[in-house]
Amino acid sequence: MSERAGVLVYEAVPHFSSQECSECGYVSPTNRDREKFICQECGHHEDADVDAAKVIWQRGLDRLGIYLDAVPRVPRKQDKSTPEEPVGRQGKSSALVAEPGNPKRVPAIGVI
């Protein structure tokens, strides 16, 4: 069925994936404590199931010869910050328009 849909399916070996760190690759039974994952080597911590899923995903990519480390990343601009609230139409903050009593309230005239 996956072939008809044009989707590649690869079955990765899941053995010890819940004990392997998705960041450094260190494998130890002490890395996992129920739902918590804390790597004893590098200190990486995450939900254990999420970390195991990342390990299995990476194993599949490795098997297929896909190495994401070879893909250059676009650096974030250091002087730009992400806006904390969404901006509505005409550049007005939708949060400020909707909050009555806010001392910085923007008049809602002309806002659709």
C-alpha cells in the first residue's frame, strides 16, 4: 500500500532505543527511569518515549544514508526577537485591541 501512495517505509531495529541517548548515542539501562530519560554521559533529558522515537528515527535515516548534520542550518539573527503576541490587521496587536481596561489599548476603529 505504501508503494502505491509513493511513501517509503523502513522498519528500523528498536532494540535498546529506550536506553540510547538521542543526542550523544550513549547506551545505558540507567539512562531511563520510567517515563524520564536522563543521559548519564551528556546530561540530555527528555520524555523517555520521545527520546526513543528520535533514536529510531535517526537509525532509519542512517540506514538510508541520510545525514542531517550535512545540511547547513540557517543561523538565527541575534538582534531580532520573536514577537510575544500575534499582530493583527493594520499592524495592531490583536491582544491589545481585545483587552478592555488595558492602559496601552489601541482603539478598535477601522479594525475589521
